Amino acid sequence: MYSTKYHNPASIDAATAALSSGEEAKVLAGGQTLLPTMKQHLAEPSDLVDIRGIAGMADISANGATLTIGAAATHASVADNADVQSLCPALAGLAAHIGDPAVRHMGTIGGSMANNDPAADYPAAALAMNATIVTNSREIAADDFFDGLFATNLEDGEIITAIRFETGAKCGYAKFPNPASRYAMVGVFVAQTGGGVRVAVTGAGDDGVFRHAGLEAALSADWSEGAVAGVDISPGGLLSDFHGDSAYRANLIGVMAKRAVAAS
Amino acid sequence: MANINITVNGKSVSKDVEDNTLLVDFLREDLRLTGTHVGCDTSQCGACVVHVDGKAVKSCTTLAASLDGAVVTTVEGVANGELHPMQTAFNDNHGLQCGFCTPGMIMSGIDMVNRYKADGRELTADAIRHELEGNICRCTGYHNIVKSIQDAAAKM
């Protein structure tokens, strides 16, 4: 690993100051992607700004049907949280199947959202539920947050502090994990929200997580596995790689959508 | 360079570490606790699993500098005068062949038993296999590893 400077700020202000102090400073929230990337010399941050020491950053709270999950909440803490389990079991289940137990003890929701890996799980939940990404300077709707592979609309020096989910909707998530990495080959999150039915697909799009209009229309009319069967799912714009081509992934989207509806 | 004060296997340790030092290197090189192994070094295999504040983590994917004030337990620290029940169970059930992955299996095994007991959930053979997602044994000795953890779970 290249050398780097580690910062452990106790406040958001100290964290933003540390972020602007380095040439190429990065936020460290759990490090389960960032550290392996650094070890492979694919990233060379001049500074690492650890946000886990900031008070309240890992808190999870419920207010009515609104869940607010701190950016530094680990996947294990989301999966085990009683409020998440009762208000949105699909989200708790999603968190319980990220990586493996040791990774879930360290990896965080904020890190996953900011990294926006095209095969990560949380982006599918956030987009399907149109979650609100809360940062140190503003609130961003998930619709406006994701910006292609490993890219988001976060500004330089902007830090995610929490993700807010409006629950109450019927939700389901199903993924077909790559047997080695456990990342989604395809993951589909289905949600009935105040703004209608939303379906988000991860693992499959060549531009990252996306909503599927055909599935949304079919499930708006009839929330059932049978409705999914009639949807034409095009392989256009889907990833083709070593693990599966775009036609295979297109088929998996239908299969995972059915399972997600069945689980909702 | 950062100065960290941590507790490793019950002993207080105060050391200077480089900002990019991984916990596994700190344990093996600085403290000479070589029971924690580096297998894949890409956070897949679990040979490096230790407990930080009571939770299993991959020490190859954790910065030592981030652990000021933490309590770390390695495989060297689980025996208390006599072997830990998990260690005895691996011995009794032939839960290892070459032994390289065993420190991580022991630490993940103890962690899963503790979590399931705390939640009052039954740790079935299926659950153990699912929980071992992040621990790889290339001798392919999983069957006896699962038996060992089940055996230990009954005695912990």
C-alpha cells in the first residue's frame, strides 16, 4: 500500500478541514472496498479521513415510518437493528447478505453509497425507495445521486452523514450473488412507495444501478410474480463479462424480480 | 505515524504505527503474534480474522491506526489456562488438515456462536455453512469444520 496520512476527526468541521488539507483525500467509513483497492495500488489517497469517530455517525433511528441510518452504521448493525427489521425487513435482509460476517462488521452504508459499485446492494434499495442522502451541506434524492459506474453527484469535500428511508411501502429484495465475491450478479429491489411502484436493478447495468420502467408498469397494475412474467426485459445496456453475458443477466432480472415480489 | 494504545489479548500495548499499517501486519510483525495468518490478502479467505471489540473482522482490511482504544483478541488470546472449547472441538473433530485457515476458522467460529447465543438463535449446520462464507479452507475440510463448530457451540 502507498503511504497515506490518517486523520481521525471528532467533528464534521474537522473532517471537512482534513479533507481539504490533502491533494487527494478520501473519506474512510469502513474501508472494506477502499483498503483492498489501495492494497492493489488502484487508489492512492494522500489522506484518509476516518468519519467513524464523529459522534452520532453510526446511529440508526426511527421516527414514525422514517428510518435514518447514519453513514458509519455497519451492515451488521443495520441487519440487526429492531427498527429496520420491523419497518423494512427487506432492507435488514439486504444488509444481512452483503459480503460475509467479518466484512459486515466493518463495511458501512455510507461507504457503499459513496462508492456506488455497480454490483453493490444498497444503491438498489436507495433508488427503489427514493431514499434521501443527507450530507454535511444538503439533502440529495437518490434519483439525483447516482451518476454512473463508481460515480455520484457528491461534490469534492462533501461527506454523507446519513441515509433516510421513507418506509411503510411494501418492499422486497432478491439477488443472485456471484459465488466467489458475493456481489450481485443481479439484484432487484421492488418497492411500493408514495410515488408509486419503483423497481431498481443492481449488478446488471453497464452504467450502474437503474430503474426498470417495464417492471414498474407491470407491477403498478398487478403486484404479482405473474405480472413480472409478461415483461420484456431487454439485454440492451446490460453488462456482459466473464461471469455472464447481457442476455443471461436480462433473464436473471426477471427471475430476481419475481423472487423480490414473492419476498415482499 | 500514529501512536496507538490498544489492548491485545488482555495486555495494554502502546506503539507507534505507520498510518498505512494493516492490523494483521501490526500483529505479526510488531507484536510477533504470528497465529493470525495472511492467506489471500484480498479480504476473501478469512485466515486473518481476529476480534475487535468482540466482533470478528478481517485484520488484513483494517488499519492499525484506526484502532486507538480498541480491544483486540487473536487466536493466541482465546485459551485461558486450558484450550478454548472451540480449539478443543477442532482437535476432537479433526476440524483441520494443513491448519493454515484454522486460526480464522476458530475466531469466526467463536464469533458466530457468541452472536447466535446472544440472540437466542439455534446455530444449525446450515447456519454455520452460511456464516463461514468468508472463511476458505483449501484442504476442503468444511464437513469437519462445521462439526467442530457445532460441537463447540454445545459447550460454550
